[in-house]
Amino acid sequence: QAQLVESGGGLVQPGGSLRLSCAASGITFSLYGMNWYRQVPGKERELVAGISSGGGTNYADSVKGRFTISRDNAKNTVSLQMDSLKPEDTAVYYCNGQLGRLGYWGQGTRVTVSS
């Protein structure tokens, strides 16, 4: 049974950093594209960053230069290093694994950026 479990969320001051992690099980992790999405109440879930099975990355314009996505296929984990955080980064962050039409989601981890 596929499972994605996020960790690392919390409260941080503007300008601070957080590192989110997502541990995957029940899938052949190395074959999956892995993504981080975020959602705030009343808005659609948006793609923040993605990393392909081959290691190629893409980022939303709003986080370019501040966030870095990485993966460790040996540990079945994907991480999101978030630096220079802004209040507008406040959201619930979700890990997603995608292989063609087959996709899985974690339960989300909350990130709050506030002084």
C-alpha cells in the first residue's frame, strides 16, 4: 500500500528557513516524479516544486531562488528546503508522487510564516 508521509512543518519567522521531508513507502520510488504542492483556505492547490525521476527540477516563479527540492532514492525521500520564507508562503504543504496517471498524496504539513 502506497504511503507518503510529510514532516518538518511548523512556525517560522519571516526570513527564516524550514526543511520539509516526505518519506515514501509501497511504491518504486525511483520511478516516480515527486512534487510539493501547497494550499491555503479558499484557493486551489498549487505546484511549488517538482523533481523528475531523472533529477530534473522545476519551481513556481514565486519560490525560485528561495526553495530547493531534492530526492534521495536510496532512502525513498524527497525534501524541500525553504529559505527566505515570507508570510505568503504560509500554507499546508503536500507531497505528491506521480507516475503517469497514477498519483499519491501525503496528508500535508502546515507551514506558518509569521512574526
